[in-house]
Amino acid sequence: AQKKYDVMRFWEHAFSEQGLVKYVIQHILEYFNDRSNYYLSVLTKGNFSISFDDLLDETIKSKKHKIFFDALSGGEKKKVSLAVMLALNDLLILSGKSRSNLVFFDEVADSLDQEGVKGLCELIKEITKEKKLFLITHNDYMSSLIEDEADVLHVIKKKGVTSFK
């Protein structure tokens, strides 16, 4: 019984937050922080940075001053969230055998000012070097910035019937 108990305690510790989970987090953290900051620097022209510790608590800095996520404007929150989401996607790509080459953005420019939309367009240029991007937007400014480089698919809904143009 003691041997079985010792084996159970070993596996309990191995899969605890102090065991395997912590080991995995420690080994992906540098890559995750690098990718998050790469995307965030494109979106904010280097004005923001983010880092996660081994408990995945974030530290956001604006011009070297710590700032809390809740204190960010709607557009700033959107940029940080988008950067982290794209970094998580990069982590998933590393863990899989096949690579996804599709990205879908649905109204991603909401709550971004013109500078934020410009940063987003720069990010889109980077993403589309390796991936096919589908962008749904009603933001006229964003549309004007990318219209020369984008193929447009118009979706029309009349009387409950959706058609494509």
C-alpha cells in the first residue's frame, strides 16, 4: 500500500502546478513573451510592451511605466488582446504537426482610432506574408487603407437570403 501511495503522490506532484504544468510554462514563456511583444510593437509603434511571469500574470508597460489592463482605453485593450491572441496562435502552431494558413478577423478595428487602424494594417501586411487573411469590417478608414492590396468579397443579405458578389 505504501508503494502505491508513493506512486500516486509522485504523479499527483508531476501534474500539479508545481510539476509538469510549471515546467511547460517556463519553457514556452520566453517565446510567448517575444511573440506578444512583436505583435504589440507593430500595433502600437513600440509604445507598449507586455510580459508574463510563470504564473501567467501580465505586466504591461507604456513608455517604461507599468499600467494595468483595466486602465487602458478600449483601443489599447484591443491591441494588447490581439497581440496576445496572435502569440497564442503562434504557440499552437509550434505544438501541431500541420500549420494553419488562415486567419479570420471580424470587426477587429472596432474601438481603434486612426493610428490604431494604421498599426493594424501594418500587422495585416506582416500576417499576410505567410497566411491568408479574411477580414470582416465596416470601418471605412481601414477599408481605404487596404483596398489596393485586398480582394473584396461582398456579402449581401436580402429577404433572408445571403449571396456573394
